[in-house]
Amino acid sequence: MSALYPLKFSPILKDKIWGGKKIAKLQISEQASEKTGEAWILSGVESDETLVTNGFLAENTINELIEVYMEELVGEKNFETFGNEFPLLYKVIDANDDLSIQVHPNNELALKRHDCNGKSEMWYIMDAEKDAEIILGFNQDINQQKFLKYLENDTILDILAQQKVHPGDAYYIPSGCIHAIRKGVFLAEIQQTSDMTYRVWDWNRKDENGSSRELHVEESLEAIDYNARNDGSTRSQGIINGTSSLIKTPYFHTNEIVLTQGVEKNYADLDSFITLFCVKGQGSVLANDVSVEIKTGELVLIPANIDTVRIFPTNSMRILETYIL
């Protein structure tokens, strides 16, 4: 069997009522429109699996590759835990308008209700308009009865924690934490492989047909963590030509790599795939004598059986390095 190599993927684009033009400007896909809200950069979600674009494995989905290469691709522990489903989903999100107030179920609730994973995620702010905000958790003590009262009175914003964001900010959004991306925020998202979202409130807006989008209030009540608070952002140490820890979760670890010159990374001690998600700039990734170009909004997957990787920025670049421990 031929040796594995750094893999790139064709993004899956999702037009949204709140989408905009920024994903099209990245030029990562000719299919982007003026309403593209999400680009799924790497996905193993059923019916939305991304295809490899480079090398002899081109046109295969990520999950098809796992069926063949198993632990060589994802790592022994990951293969034992997740089988043939790739465990993480990577997106770029353009909020040209406010996203709905929403919550994701945890693993236990998602398994019971939907026979799937829960959804915990992180956001990395790639760009933000002046005074752009996110919503993350509550700003006061809340219980279900009090929450419903504010929701029914259309005053839910009064109890939600809103925070201004800036490029380079990172946030962890565990399952159960009520949240929303607001207008003017452009971000990278890394999450558990799940498309399970409960829409709680949607700004009373209508779609192009004059209809309101479906809400999932009843489903959300058991899913919400009423103790969730906004703990603020995490910023890397910004080590130039080095790696700094950004977000550590039970589901993945993400570091930030800031480069102005080439660097060599050794992953021999990791029993996991590694993803290199470019959030600024451009350059190339070299491993197993295969070099691939990467630019803002693109990702390279390093198979678990590759130990040494070299990364070369064209000028400068920022990368989110993610793996599972």
C-alpha cells in the first residue's frame, strides 16, 4: 500500500440567511456566493464528507480513507474510539448578519435523542468589524423558569453575556453553553463531528419567503447549562516561529503557530492525526517528500504515521495546529 502524505480537501459550502461575501474572497472555492455563511473545510459528517483534492487518494472522502488506513491515518486510540468516522469538523464562518441564539447538546443527550455525538467547539476570530460581538453564556444567575420568562417576553438578550471580539481571540464553547456569533465576525471553528444544533431564538426575522425559521425551544431546555458564564477569550503567547497553546478541551487540543520563517515539527510522540489550519497568510507544508500549498481558509491533514513535518511561510502565516490526546 502506498505511503500516506499531507492531504488537502475540497470545502463544502453552505449558503445561509446570514451569510456574506468574505468566504468568496478567500478564493478557496469557485462555488462561493454572496450568501455563503459556512465553508466546511474538513468534514466526516454523514452526507457532508469532504473529498481529498491532491495525490493518488484524490476524490476519496475522509471516512473512506479511514476504512483503508485506519490507525495509520488517525492514530490507534482515535480509531478505537471513533471507528471510520473522522472525529472533528472544521469550518470557516462569515456572519454578515447575526446568527441565531443556539445551544448544542452534550454527548449523553445527543446519543439518547439523535444517536450521534454532542457538539463542543472552539472559535478563532480571523477578522472582526469594529465593535463586533459574540454571545457566550449568561450574565447573571439563571434557572429554567427564569430563562423561559425572558424568552417569552422577547427580552432574552438582557440575560446573555455579550463580548466584543478582536482578531486572534479564541473561545471554547462547551456543549450546553448558549451562544451566538453576531454580525461582522469572521472566524474559524473546530468542533466535534456533529451537526446537532438547537435554535433558541432568531431575532424575530423572516426568510425571503416571509417565514420564520424553525426553533427548538423545547429540545433546548434540557440541553442548556444554566450555570454557563462567559470566561472571556484566550489569546496565545504569540511566539514568533514557535508554537503556543491556545485551547485544551476533552475533545481536541489546539495550538497557534506564528511563522515568519520555516520550521520543523516532530510529531513522533503523538498517537493522533494533526491538522494545520491556516487562519492568516500562506505557505507550504512538506512531509514524506510531498509538498502542498496552503493559504488562509485552507487546511492540511497530517496522517498519524508521519513523524516529521516542515512548514514554510511565503511571508508570514498563522496556523491552528490541532490533534487529539
